[in-house]
Amino acid sequence: MTPAGIRFAADGMLQSLATWLRALGYDCLAGRAQFGRRLLEQAVAGERVFLTRNTHLAHDWPRVLVERAQIHHIAGETLPEQLREVVETFSLDPERFLFTRCLVCNEPLRAAEKSAALPHLPARVAAREEHFWRCERCGRFFWHGSHVQNSVTRLRRWLEK
Ligand SMILES: [Zn+2]
């Protein structure tokens, strides 16, 4: 299950923010090969909110493109500030869809059988975990180990006022 409706594209300086939006389950285009004008064009074509720290877009790029785009300038300097800003501005649910999307590929995860995951797991994980998810693009398996609880703890601290 992933959130419907809002989708993002995160500009070059916002890769950590993009990864965290994916961790929250939200669709966010980003990557070393995707930034600047080309990413803005993809955002317009895909009706995505373009997240950027570049305040000179209107000067640098064609007006017709900038005017069609839904652009949100990120004011926050630090990752926690940036994440809080996006969660509040777009009324995201920060926990409902946690870890439903591949952090690397931006692809929604699918539930996977333990038998399929087994050959790819460290022994301690195989002994302890029963529920697995898989990214069909990169083939990685995921499970809700201690790293997930650590991430939730950090997330709650960041989003506190
Ligand atoms: Zn993946």
C-alpha cells in the first residue's frame, strides 16, 4: 500500500530528503542522473511537485516551463527541517506508509515469501524474521529489523516541534 495522489521530484541538493520521502512511502524522483531542467521537465510531465533549493529557476530556465511546474522552494537547511517542512506543507502521513518503497529505486515493494528471500538473508535474519518485501526492479529483499525501529525513533524526534 502506498499513498495515492501526491508525487515529488527532488532536485540535486536534496538527495537525502528524497531518500527519506521514499522511506515514508512517497514517490520521489531523484538521482545523480536526474536534476535541474531535465528533472523539472519530468516533474511537469508527471504532475509531480518539484522540490528545490534553487531560487533562480525563473531566471535560468524557460518561463513557459517554470510556469507550468508546481515548484516548492525548500527553506530548511538541515535534513530534519526539510523533512518537517515537506510533511507539514503537503499534509503527508509520516508513518502510515513507512518502508513500503525501495529507497534506491523509488519502486513500491511487494510482499515476498520467506522461501524466496531465504537464499539472500544473513542467518540471524533468517532465524528471526517472518515477513519480507521485495523490490521488483533491483531484486533487494527488505524486512522490519532493528534498523526500521531506529528510523522510526529518529523520524519522530525530527518531526517533533
Ligand atoms: Zn529497488
